[in-house]
Amino acid sequence: MPGPAQRAVRSRARKPVACKQRPLTLSKLGVRDRTRAVLKAFELQLV
């Protein structure tokens, strides 16, 4: 399952860049919710 793993890593790598581009719109809670949603989606892919 190297495909899904690479996708997850790429999406996670893009997040910090987005936060740097617009720090006002993304709060700490927003980032947590986003990471939580990504982890849930990744778990669903594994199942």
C-alpha cells in the first residue's frame, strides 16, 4: 500500500505551506480539525 501512504505524506506536507500563506484564516483549532479529518480519511482508506 505505498500509494495511499505517499498521498497522506504529500497532503500533510502541503498543510504547513497553506498555513504560512494564510495564517489569519487558519487558527490552531482549524488546523487540528483538518489534521483530524485527514487521519480519519486515511484510516478509512486502510480499512
